Amino acid sequence: MPESRHLTIPPEHAGRRLDQSLAELMPEYSRSRIQAWIDAGLVLIANANTSRKLKVWGGESVSVEPEAHPAELPYQAEDIALAIVYEDDAILVLDKPAGLVTHPGAGNWEGTLLNALLHHVPGAAILPRAGIVHRLDKDTSGLMVVAKTLEAQTQLVRDLQARTVKRVYWAVAQGRIQPPAGAIEAPIGRHPTQRVKMAVVEEGRGKPALTYYKVLRQFAEVAWVECRLATGRTHQIRVHMTHIGHALLGDPVYAGRKRSPIEFPRQALHAVRLGLVHPITGIAMEWEAPPPPDFAELLRQLEAL
């Protein structure tokens, strides 16, 4: 935990807001973080609560009880149910539900898959990312493999880099897709102006990305598509399908305000098959997870249109 601080406002800060003064006196912390401490009553002037907008005039005695940011604390084990498809001493394959965040981050410091793995897998705390070797977006459902030992994790990472892990997804994309099968090879990097998005970027500015797609069923205004990842970039299928003019149904980030023929509360994407060579035994293995109820119901509705 950060140590308590006792400060005296210097005379040259006269007329400034308290949060401005403290941000300069404590440059190792952001102003927004200092504001949060003030709002939480962790900053006292003369042993009394104060406000971030208070004007200081120099000479005030300020006590600060810094509160650790969640990112600075060890991740906690949480008893979160997992839909385990396969498990042995080296790996675990699970069917992740939509809505479950894979790894803690801004706005999601608990209740994640990593927290669940720390509870379920003995020794996961000593593994990088608790054994997670690839991710699914929060609102993407389906199959993931997790390592339970460092040896297994190292080999799975190598296999992912070598593109020998088979990852197949079902998606529902907007529009009529022509040709009905093909490959999308286009580098992916951070969007130049919208930092929460990824985008197809110029060669050299992003990482190589390759997605194979095949239309399983073309409906009037959307298509049921099977996508196979050759690489595993952030949001790869969502970005590549948007790049060719067919954003995923329900995608809140990439579909924009384009009218949808049918409502769906999340991006229509499910990791349906996973195949790999076991990192310890060398045996080829493959699993399939049927789509969750909401995705299956979506397909039924499309059939009825």
C-alpha cells in the first residue's frame, strides 16, 4: 500500500484549487486519482474533510492516505463457475459465456476469468496471466484453452505463434457477402483517432492478420459465417469483417449506427471449435461447443424471416 503523506501547501500555490496543488506536490500520482482520494475522504486539511475545488492560500497542513489502485494489487481468487469442456494436469478447455471478461483491466478489476482460474487451478498464481494464452472479447462466447503449468503455457504460446492452433468461429454478419468464401489478409493496429477501436492500417503500422471466412447460410440481409483465424489479433474477426463491409450483427463498436434487420444485444460471435496438439503428450485434440441459447435463438429467428 502507498505510504501516508503529510504536506504543507507552499505559498506560491496561493489561489489554486486543492487538487491542482496536490497534483504538483505529488507528481507520481495523476490528478484524477488525487481527486478520487479527496472525494473518498482520504485527504484532510487540519484533520477535516475537504473538497477538490477548495482554494488553498499556502501554509495549510494536508494529510493524504493514498489508496492503492486495483492495478497495483494482487489479483484475487474468486469462486466463479466455469463451464469446463476438458481438463487434465496440463491444460483446461472451457466454454466462456458472453459477458465474462477474460483479464482484469480498467472498469473490470474483479469477476473475470483470471479471478476464476486463480480459484480453480492450484498454482495458477505463479503463472503469467494465470495460464491464459489467448483471449475472447467480453461479449464473445465459446472455447478457450488455458495452461495449468509453465511448461504447457510456454508450448501453447509457441503453437499460437506458429499458427498450429485451430480456432473456428461462427458469426452473423450484415449484408450479402460476395464471394461466399475467401481470405482477408490485412494488418491490424490501433485506430488512429478512436483509441478503443482497432482498425486495418497501413503495412508497417500494424501486425499481420489473416482470417479465412465461409458463408454457411446467406439470409436476406445478413449471413451466417464461419471464420477461421490464422492469426490472433485483438478484435480480428470484427475488424476484418467490417473492413470488407460486413460488420457483425450487434457489434456496438464496429457496426456503428447502421440499421440492423434484427436486434441482438452483443456482437454475434461464438468460438465454436478449438483444435490443438496437446503441449505435453503431443496428441492432436479437438473440441466443439454448440452456440449458447441467445446465438441459437438468433439463428432460428433468421430462418423464420
